[in-house]
Amino acid sequence: MTSADQASDTIRVTVPPARRRRDRGGATVTSVIVSYVILIAGALITLGPFVLSVMTSLKTPQQFATQSPLALPSPLTGQNYAGLFTGGIVDFGRAIEVTAAYVAVVLVGQLVFSIFAAYAFARLRFPGRDAIFWLYLATLMIPAVVTVVPLYLMLTEAGLRNTFWGIVLPYLFGSPYAIFLLREYFRGIPEDIVDAAKIDGAGTWRILTQIMVPLSRPIIATLAIITVVTHWNNFLWPLIITSGNTWSVITVATASMQSQYNGNWTLVMAATTFAMAPLIIIFLIFNRQIVNSIAITGFR
């Protein structure tokens, strides 16, 4: 072995392990810092519009017109929120009642009919079961706007235009997404549990209500939250099927308020903030359950 090879081996052997650990540690700390910076920037971008909405709703129209949109409210005022319920052409209180009733009825209908259909597709055997399921699921690929005109004509012919049931009926009897989600969860429940119930004399109804539904509470809760959020924010169909203020939902009332009051953004932002509040509360309460149900199902 030459002297150069011996020197090279000596250099490789005598590199301090602590230095290598410090190098790796420095790289790890740097990557953590970069990750946090990216996450904080994403959080600011995501939360920024909501914070701006709240700030604007607490300003007077004069301050909003004369100062920067990013300026803090000075002084804080609740007159915009009071203005939502003190009369005017847009009856915001009525819109809240209609929206709450509409979401409640759709929620019950979606859960009941989706559970029935999902159980039939998951556990019952009948001719053409899989073909019917995949054909029904294929309707998810059809854009919702394609069905607006046929639905409008059908409900108008039935005399349901500008009525509460005209808003509700298109969403009452389940949805392909809900049925697919529940079916996959039902199929993941061990067959042995169902077989044991059948041996004990349980029928279809008892198996569904006392076994399948209790075991599926996480995914049912998640589906309920998704349904509430989706229909609380629904805008296009209520706008098309209704006219006037009698059956306006929150989204339509807010849009009408914006045009009626010539872009009075402080009032509009108060309405928007008030409409967001129930959804934020629901998310904060059921956040962990949503995450756990997603982890359980794994979107099988």
C-alpha cells in the first residue's frame, strides 16, 4: 500500500462522527423551518379572506370607503349585523329560517335513502345489482348544470316553482356520492357479524338498524357534515327555482343584498360572516371525527 493510500484511509477514518451528526441535524432543522414557513404562508393565504370579511363587517360604510381595506375597524360597530334584521327589501331572518329548514329536510332524506340504497348494494343479492350500482355511480360524471333545465321544467310543470319543496326535492332521495361512500363502508364490516345475526334470527331491518348503522356512525357523521356544508352553501338551484324573498336561502339573499344596496360591502360582509359562522362551529366541533372517519375508510 502506497503512502497516498494510507493517508486517504487515515482521512476517512478520522472524520469525526459528531460533525456528521451536526451536518445532518442542521439540514433537518433547515427543512423543518422551511416547512413551517410554507405552512404559515398557506394558512395566511387561506384565512386571509375570512379575516378580511370579519374586519369589513365591523366597519362603518364611511370608513370602508375612505380607508384601506386592510385597516382595522375604528371604531368597532355592529350596525351592519343589526341592519340584517331591521327590515329592508331583503328579509335575512326569513332566509335563515328557510335555509335551516331546507338543510334539515335534505339531511334527513339524504341519510335515510342513502343508507337504504347503500345497504342494498352492499349486502343484498338481486339480479343486476352491480350493473345498476355502477350505472348510477356513472351519473357523477354528468355536470350538475346539465340537469338544471330538465329539473326546472319538470318541477314547473308539477306546480312546484317558487315553493319549499321545489328547492328540496332534487336532493331528497340520496346522492351517488353518499351511496358510494356508505356502500364501501358497509362492505368493510366483517361478514361474520352479519352471519351471526342471521343465525340468531335477525332480519334485514334489524341487521341494518342494530348492526350496520351503529357500526357506521363515523362515516354517517362525516356524510352528515358534508351534506350540511354543501347545501348550506347551495346557490344555483335555489336561485333558479325561486323568485322574490319568500323562499330565498342565505346565499341568494346575500347576492340580492349586494345588488340591491349598490355594493354596500360592509353589509354584505356581515351577511357572509353570519352565514359562515354555523359552518365554522360545526367544523370545530366535529374536526377530529372527520379526520378519524377518513382514516378508517381510507377512501376504499
